[in-house]
Amino acid sequence: MPRMNLQAHYDAMRAAAVHRLAHGQAELDPLIDSPDDDRRGITLLARPPARITAAIETIMADFRRAEPQQYYYPASDVHLTVLSIISCYRGFALPMIDAAAYRAAVREIVGPVRPFGVTFSGLTASPGGIIVQGTPIGPGLAELRDRTRAHFQHSALQQSIDQRYSIQTAHSTIIRFRANILYTKTLLAKIEKYQHHFIGTFEVDEIELVFNDWYQRAASTVLMEKYSLFK
């Protein structure tokens, strides 16, 4: 598929979100605190190192001072989605699939894929939350996604890759709106403040296959397998 201009995409997202937020049109998530939320899925993801999550936590602390009632991702849950293999849906459970077959499939997929870099720099937004802008360095992430798509599209294994949207970004959602925004102007000023804020560059040399909830909360996550990328 054609590669998108990531920065233009992030800028357009932010502009649209700022317009919505300025007009009181935040999309509040009604399920974050629901004990009845049983949406689960299977995801291939990467986790940034501690120095990156620490920098993100500093940014979130600034937002939290103005909007403490929103949902802030703990460091354990911050992630970069490689691909949602089975997008979360109600009632899905791990015993419903052959987990060993998925582990073996991803083992084959990642075989020749080399480590790749990602730069986290600046924030974008959606009507539902705040997002770290991520930019992959080199072809590794795109190759990994393409290999995963190709493998599962020719497989009998359950999958819903690209059914919600076709992911090409390397973003990480860090804040979700779950309550009315108290100080809209302050929130928008903070989005602008961090619009170009450099967070850091890191190498992805390991990825995880996980069973997860919608928010990738550690308490609900089952690590199916970790894979080291070929060096």
C-alpha cells in the first residue's frame, strides 16, 4: 500500500481534534471504568524502554494537573501497536483459538525482520484523547506489518487485520478522555506546548504477541510469546 506522510497525517489529526475539543465535542469513553467490558483481542506490539516511558510520564503529569479525572496510561501499558491481529470484540477469550498456531505463525513472520528505530516526538490528538507521534526509522516496521498481513491473509487462522483501519503510524495513545474536560483552553494550550516536543528515539529489537483488553492494561494482558528480531 502507498506510504502516508506521517507528519502531515498527525498534523491533520491534531487540527481536527483541536477544533472538536474547542467546541466541547470531546468523545468520552464510557467503558474505561466498566467491570463488564469484556472486549478482548490479539495484538502484536512493541514496548518503549523505561527512559521513553519516563519522559512520557513527565508530559502526562503536566496534563494531569489540569485534568486529573482523565485516564492516563501507566508506564506498564504504554505500547506501539505493530498490528491488531484480532481486534478486540465482546466475548472473545483465549481458549477460542489455537494459541500455539498463532505463536508459530508470528515466529515465522519475524524470522528475517531486523530491529528498527522509532522516534517519539510531539503530540497529536483525537476527539477521544492525546497521542504521542511516532515515526519509524527505516523499513523494518513496514516490513513487519506487510509480512504479518500477507501471512494471515493466506492463513485459516481467525484474524481481523485492517478491518477497523489500516495502520501505518507508529503512535502511542497516552491519555483517554473519560470525563468532561474542565479547562478546555488549558488543555489545548498543553497540546500546543508539546506539539513539537522531542521525547526520544529507541530501537525495537523485541516484540510481543499478547492477548489483551481494549486499553492494553497489564492486569488483563496475557503474554503469549516474545520474539527477538534478527540482528
